[in-house]
Amino acid sequence: MSKPCRRPTRVAIKKLRSEKKRQEKVLNAKLRATGQVPHSAAPLPNRSSAFATVDEEQKAREDAVSKQMRLLRKELPALLAQLEQIPDPRDPKKRRHKLTVLLLYGLLMFVFQFSSRRETNREISRPQFMANLHLLFPEIDTLPHADTLFRLLRDIDLEQLEQAHVDLVRRLIRGKNFRRYLIDHCYPIAIDGSQKLAGDTLWTEELLQRTVGKDETRHTQYFVYVLEASFAFHNGLVIPLLSEFLEHALGEPEAQKQDCELRGFVRLSDRLKTLFPRLPILLLLDGLYANGPVMRRCLRAHWQFMIVLKDKDLSTVWQEFRALHALKPQVGRSRYAEETAAL
């Protein structure tokens, strides 16, 4: 006997849509009653292409590339000069490409968001791609194989690579390139964890582990988890800053506890304060970090913070908020409403 389908029917989907619209209307009515302006995301334009001819599209593409190249030409020389100082772990007798060429190849993989080494080899080796790349970087005659870059990154000193990246960000900060995107004169930095790999094989001792499946299919799974700090500006620009890998040995083996995001946050925040001791920072955190130790750490570092506060987190704070809100309901105003009223 086949199992009944769990997908909602067409009637149920329409009912959900109607309920969502009703809730939006109720929420907008509450906002208007408190003097706020309802805000909704701008819809995508429903129009044809703005380019009328091939020449217009070609000119727009060339303009976009030229703007990107101005930034690359400005920052790349200093970056490549610093990368050139990193000790090359390869055998000098087997080197075909310079260290800077290999690392530039890695930057191209990141810029074009290639998902694998095979895809990189297939796309970057195309004749048209090579011709365009040679126009931008005349000094590059040939590109290496992606496996060569993998072997280099496997053996190179990653701390020096990270330091080169941090120095690049410092130059951008000193050049006031992010001045228009600050929030209350602070640099917004989002910290969150993400899983990178998962599998059933323990291929290194640093991997975290968990139990997945039910009954007969229950088994141990090993995974890589990284806590990342990134600049997150209000125009959608995101710039990776620091990464902290969670390792099984950094937990509490006696209590059978693994490393976790909160432990990783302690290490990552210490590194962030050491590298940027006087930078005004606004941390953006999810509900996992809504606790006293995290807030005390931010206050000691003289950082501002915005933390998602769920209904079940910090019940005493919620009680105090509801009591104050009942006394002065008009005080609760969104930042968007204040900016709109100022306009």
C-alpha cells in the first residue's frame, strides 16, 4: 500500500497564500496605528531589457569590467607583492609557474565562483577566456592546472595568506572605501557558522561528529564546520574577513562535548580584537548568541551588537520589554520609519 502524499494540495496552497496576505495586512495596520510606515521589499521590474542594440549592451559590459579593473589594478600590485614574500613550499626544480600566478589563479576561481577544480579547468582554459584574460593581465602567458593550485594550498602557510587578506582590508578601511555603508559610524560584521563538508568517513581527527538516521539507518556522520566573520553592508556587499574552524579536540573530551559555535566565537572574537583593536564594530549575530557571556565580551571589547532575540531566549528581558512597551507603546519605532519620516 502506497503512502499518502504529504505535499499540500492546490487548495491548501491557495489557503496559505490568502492567510499570508491577511497577516501582512494586519501587521501593516498595526504599523500605521503606531505612526510607522509599512515597508516591503521592492519587486523586481517586470520589463524588457534596457539595451536596444548590441553596441549598447557591449558598452555597458565594458564599462562594468573597466570599473572592476580599476579597483584590481589599484589593489593587486600591493597584494601580489605581499603574496610574493610568502615562502614557496614547492620543489624549486619542478616549478613551472610563479607563486603569484598560482595565487592569482586561485583569486580568479573565487571571483568567478567556480564550484570545483574540474569546472575551473574546463572554463578557464577556453580560448576566448584566455584572450580576455591576456588583455587584462598581459604578463600572464599560461595558466596552471587546478590540481597544482590544490597542492600548493595544501602545503603553504595559510596564516600568511590570511594576513595578506587582512592587510588588504585594512588598506580599504584606511582609504575610507566603506564610509558610506557604515551603521552609526560602525563597521557591521556578521558572524555565523556554516557546514562545508559531511560524510561517513573520519578522514582527519579534527572533524566534528553527529548521529543521523533512525533505527536501522542510524549511524555516525562526520562534518566540517566553520565560523565566519564577514563585513555585511546594507547595500548587499559582503566581504569575508576571518574564519575559525571548529575542531573536535577543542571541546571537552572528559564531558564528551565537542567544539561549538559559542566556543569558536570566543576564539574568533579574540582574533578580531587583536587584528582590529580600535576599529568601531557592530556585530550582527543570530539567536544562538543571545546570552550574557557573549554580551559581556562585546562590551569589554567596546563593540556594539545586534542579536536576534527569539521568544524563548532571555525571558526576563522579554518581560521587561513588554512592561516598558505597555507604558510607552509609541517609543517602539523602526530605524526605517525614522529615516522615512526624515525624508
